[in-house]
Amino acid sequence: MGRPLLVGIVNITADSFSDGNRFLNAQDAVAHARRLRSEGADIIELGPAASSPGAARVSADEEARRLTGVIDQLVADGIPVSVDSCRPETQRFAAARGTTYLNDIQGFDDPARYEELADTGCQLVVMHSVQRHGPATKVRTDATEVCRGIDEFFADRLTALEAAGIARDRLIIDPGLGYFLGSSPEPSLRTLAGLERLKARFDVPVFVSPSRKSFLRTLTGSPVSAIGPATLAAELYAARSGADFIRTHDVAALRDALTVFAALESAKEGVS
């Protein structure tokens, strides 16, 4: 199992489902980011607006205000930064501040912006969702249709981005999980189970974020406060399936689990 890059989550929001209002203050956000980095995060992802069902809409100006000061300090520290926003103005702001990755839950759906995106030089995390536009919503979906839709979405979107001059080695795909795929666990489970096939088909890095997601809470009956073990199981499965980036709230737990897993795999080679 190759080690994926660990993406530590810092939600600079008032209403994120698991940690809203904890890191709205810039210094609190920076301190948390540095703590995640010390625990093994390769990348810090800043989220200036929640995207869970029922989340409040946040203006581009407010997203930039929340990011101001946080990006600058992390970039000055030499920490690779990702910004999770589907707003063009926020993406433009983040790219100008030295952000390495742009993560768009709408999968960069405006072809008129592709030339501008090509000029940023940022790595692009192209995310799929059944909603296509806006935050996640609670909708019933069919797992087979969702998996077919993921394939069709990436086939079309990657082709369009490349045709606009964005090199394939700058593209990363995220199939989406939880409410981004539907209100029941089955689409998320099928998607995680199919990561190896997805990666082989598109031959680009795969980014996943099972951390604390709704499908794990539904599957186990655990609240967000007790969903750590289920999250870790899903993350280890994703790593074993070849995920290149795993976005997580609990970097230390995943780092330690991957370390032990790798040590056991190495020890197995010496067993006769």
C-alpha cells in the first residue's frame, strides 16, 4: 500500500457539520493548521464555507475575508495549501495568494474560466456530485446509476479541461462521498469499493474524503462525536485501494494507522 498524501481539514466556517465556529478566528485557524501539519498533514485545506445540506450561503467577499491572513501565514510557513470553494472570485483570490490546490465541489463547471484556470498553475481537484451545482442536498439515488454517472462526468470534464490547455498532470479527481452521492450509504460504499477501477480508467490521482461523512454515521448509527473508528476504517480501505490524497479531520490517527499498516506489510515479507 503506497502512502497517500494526507490533507488536513481546517473549516473556517460558522456551520460546518462537525466543527463549525471553532476556527472562524484567523489565529485559531492558523494554530489548528499548524497542529495538523505537525501531526503529519502534507497539505492543509481551508474551507471558507460549509457545503453540507442546509449550510448558509456565504458571499465571495466573506469567503475572502475568512481566508485573509490564514493563507498568507501558511504559505509563509512553506505549507502547501488547498482552498475548497466553488466561487470563481474565491479561487482567483486563493491562487493569487500562493495556494497550491483549488478544490471545487462543482468540478469547475464553467468552460469560460478554463483559460484563467490554466494560467493559475494550481493543481485542480475536480469533484463529482449528483447535485452538480451548489452544496450537498439529501436526495435518494441509485448506486448503479451514481457509479455510471461518475464515469461519464469525469470522461467529459477531464476532456474539456485538457482541451482548454490544462495539463493532465494538474488534474486530480474526487468522486464525492456522503450526501454528494445520495442520502443512503450504498452509493458511497460502491464508490469507495471501486476506487481501483476508477483510478485505472482515468489514470490521474484520486482524492477522497470519507472523514465523518453521513454514510458512515448511517451505517454505524454513531454520532459525529463517535465516528472516528468508522472514518479510520474507510480511510484505510481507500489507502489500500490506491487513493492518492485522503482529506481528513484526524490526521494523527490516519498517520499512525498507515504507519502500523506499512510496518505489518513489511514484516509479512520476512515471514516464511
